[in-house]
Amino acid sequence: MVRFTLFIFLLLFLSASLYRLFKEIFIQRRKLNRLTEPEELVQDPCCQTYIPAGTAVRKRVAGRIYYFCSKDCVRKFLDEKKSKKS
């Protein structure tokens, strides 16, 4: 009975150690992939510049999401939309 208990304890300890090891490896790979993969570029509809999607200013207009390089471009874009409607 003592041998069986020690065997179960050892098995659980090894399982937990392997789990932690593989979890760390998986996390490191995900971080590495984020650093090596290029970020998607989006075009600003106002000034036509390309900017990374992660740093762009997002604005939903009429159900569509637009990406802008700055809040000034958002304001100019919305003013142009209003003037076209009038």
C-alpha cells in the first residue's frame, strides 16, 4: 500500500512538472510569434498613409470600421462626410 501511494505521488509530481514545463514553452513560443510576425497595415482614408492596425485610431461610421493615423484625420473625414451629404 505504501509503494502504491508513493507511486501515485511520484506520478502526480512528474505530471505537474511536465505540465508547467510545456506551458512555459508554449507561452514563450506565442510571445516569439508575436514579435516575429509583421503587423497588418491599414490605410487612412483621409490622408492615405499606411499605419499598423494596432496603433490606428478606429472609428465606426455607418456600420463600417475605418482606421485613421490621428484624431485630426478622423475629424477631417467626418467633416467631409457631412459636407458631401449636404
